[in-house]
Amino acid sequence: MWKSYLYRSYTSALKIAAKVIPMPKPTLFSGVGAVSELAGAIADLGYQRVLLVTDQGLVKVGIAQDVMESLQTFGIEVTLYSEVKPDPTYEQVEAGLSQFHANGCDAIVALGGGSAMDCGKVIAARVTNKRSIARLAGLFRVWHAPAPLFVIPTTAGTGSEVTIAAVVSEPTNHKKTPLIDPKLVPLMAAIDPSLMVGLPPRVSAETGIDALTHAIEALVSKNALPETQAYSIAAIKLVFEHLPIVVEQGDNLESRLKMSMASYYGGLAFTKASLGYVHAISHSLGAKYGISHGFGNALALLPVLRFSLPDIQSQLAKMADVIGGEKALSEVQKADWFIAQLETLLSQFHLESRTPLIQESDMDELIVSILHEAHWNYPVPKFMDENDCYMVLKQIQAD
């Protein structure tokens, strides 16, 4: 009992901080041609040499080259750092930092999904903060404004283009290290749906589920505010309408842009309202078994929501109204209907609902990791104990 009171006190303090600490938003360029607009703005601001942080996949398909040419059109010199891997490590950050200094760069452009944007954020922080990544990790420990950072997301899910967080992993044990500070928000972002038309259906589905999970966990959070609720509702509505379209029709630019905006709104929502057990479970499964973040969210989302009832009943009932539920239903019926619609949505993407990777011998380790992350970071609507967490994991463990 005393532990739950301690956790609640801590997360309540975070809610107060979210109300009083200014949370910057990046200048946003959106639509086909947004990358060129961003390049022109970078030049207008006087930056002449940028470090382009990306991955080999985007180099191979030519997207990195297209971005480089857009920047060069405006007279900007570009140094390419393309060694970002999924779940970037300290070593990748330090290698990018060396490239920044060796080439006299004065700004950073991060191109890619959450990994590239997170890596770019931490490189930018290291440019001006002469302390190790481990000492920058945690809340509000980026003391000096990072190097100018601009981002170009190529997936619609992480919301990293607008969030105050970046996550990198220790190279030895792959433990994820979060840096959380408003100074990490990029100066500008370009959301160009034409960069996303080649995404495989599964990647589109998993990243879209990540955006949906951000919005739902922010909506049911104890720290939700009217502002964050509005962003959550907008994101959830867009995902239900447009994620099935982009999975089936990857070249649909209108729906690609709508999904990008859902990701953006979800990022705005959870930046202030925070997340919950779904993300804690996904992070632990990713660290232990290499399960992708979006898939981890897909595995955990329904079991966690069902566990959290009836404490989140009113919020789910509100979402039922938004996505077309019958107004005459009771609140309980609306909440159940929303969960049923969510289950139907997830089933469309043919993602597994259980994984054989979870081993019984790993359960204690996973439970400790999940509850530690959630209780010290997330204002969850209903607390899990060790047995609750075990039962949720059993629901996603293959028989």
C-alpha cells in the first residue's frame, strides 16, 4: 500500500511539472514537398554544414540521397552518418558525434524512424553537454541546449519528432536508457507522406499500432489533461480510419499523411500525459527477446486494457462515441464495444496475438523490469502487482 502511495505521489508531481514547464513544439512542414521546405528553412536560419543521421536501409533505397540533394540545392553541405541500427547504442551516438566534430557541422538532420530520431537527439545533446550519455539519462539532465536538430520521420508511429524523450541502449546488456528533457524537442520537422509509400504492410501496421498505443495510454493516464485528451482522441480516430488503408494501399498519400498526423498527435499527448504498462511490457520484451516495439505493443494492448477495467471505463466509452458506437448503450457496454472494435482492428493486420519467445524461466526477471519501469515513470490508471503482471504475460505467451 505504501509503495502505491509513493508511486502516485511521484507521478502526481510529474503532472504538476507538465502543467508548469513549457513543452516546445517543432515548426511543422507537412505534405508532399515538405522535405524541400525544411531544407529551405534550415538554409534561411544560416546553417551551412549538417550531419545527416540515418540508417543503411534508407541509403539503399535512395531516400537518404534525395534528402541530401534537397539540402545541397540550398547550398548546405552534408555529412552522411548512416550507421544507426534498431535500438541505437551509446557507441552509435559517439560515432555520430565524432563525425559531427570532424566535419565542422553546425546542425543535425535525423532521417528515419524512432531509432534515427532518437540517435540524432542524443548526438545533439552530446555536442553541447560534455558529460557521458549515462549522466545525461533521466529527467531534466540535459543542462545545455542541444545542437540545432531537424527531423524527417519516415514511419508513422513513434511521434519522436515532437517528444521530449530519446532512448538509446547500453552496448553490453542492451538496457534501454531514456533521456527526458524538453530541450530534446527538435526545432523543425518535415512530414512527407511520399517517403512512406514503400513501407511493407507489417511495418506500417506495427508503427501505426505504436501511435495508437501512445494515444490510448495517454487518454487513460491519471495525468491526462484536457489538451492531451483532445490530441489522444484525434489520433485514435485517425488510426481507426486510416491505418487499414495504408496497410492495404501503401501508396495512398492522403492516408499516409493522416497516419503521420496521428503519430504527431499521439506524441503530443503522451509527452505530457505519459504512457503505461503496455509500453513497459513492450520495452522489456524488446530488450529481452528483440521483439519490435510496435509488435510488443500489439501483444500487450488488449490484455492491459482488460486488466485496467473498470478504472478506464469512462475514457473507453468516450472513444466508442468517437469511432461510431451506438449512443444509447450504457457506459459499460460502450467500453466493451470499443475493446471489441480494437480487437477487430488488430486482427486485420494478421499479427500474432501470442509469442513463443517468452520463457517461463524469464518471468520473474520480466515482471521486475516491467513494474519498475511502469511504477516509477507512468501514471497508470490501475496498479498491477507481481501476480497481475504474471497473468497478463501468460495471456501473450504462446502455449
